[in-house]
Amino acid sequence: MHFFTVSSKNQNKVWIEKDENRPTIVRTARNCKKRKFCIFFSVNGVVAQIVVPEGQTVTGELYTNQILPSVFQKYKEIRGRTTVRDVMLHHDNAAPHRTSNVAAYLKQERVKLLPHPPYSPDLAPCDFFFVPKN
């Protein structure tokens, strides 16, 4: 996760006084490691934070075989339930979420999907957890 990356030289322009030093410009190093996270929320907050294995892409198979089962297991532990029946899941329209494997798995587990409008200008519910209240 990178918190700030300078994307253009125009973002580096600042007004400074005659005797003032230029501010340090934060840049991402070329050898900087990145990690992918799958984060799932409920009404009460974070349910699961899953780190995607390094060098691996999130595919429908990975999502079905590793990510969703661990999310549902953590949900069962939190709620004290033995099934995830009648749980409603809301995820975006990313390709791994729309595969037939995922649809079949969710149908087998009796998990309902909440629709996500394509190219929605509105904030997704998870955006409220990443942006702290000031």
C-alpha cells in the first residue's frame, strides 16, 4: 500500500519564501514491494483482512477456493453461526467476482448478492472505513 505517490511534475510546484527549503518529495521506489489485500466489512466493521499471496493475481479460482471460504469462516466465528445461509454479499463488478465458479459457490452456500451498479460515481460502502472522520 502506498499512501502518496507523485504522479506529475505539476504536483511538485509549491510557493516558498526566499530563505525556506523546498519540501521533501515522496516518491515510490522502483524496488518497493506492494501487497494486495482483500478486505471484507459488515455493518459492525471489518470481518476479514486477507493478504493475497505475493506474486499471485486474484482470479475466480483463488477467490472461490481460498478467499471466500476464509471470509465465511471468520464470519461464522464472529456471529457464532454454523452456516452463512441468508448472508448478503456486496462486491464490485471486478472480473474475478463475476466468474461462474464464484456464482456457483455463492449459490451452494446460499449467499445472496447485492447488485453493484457499473461505473457508479457514488462511494462504495467500504470507502467510508478507509477515509477517517476528521
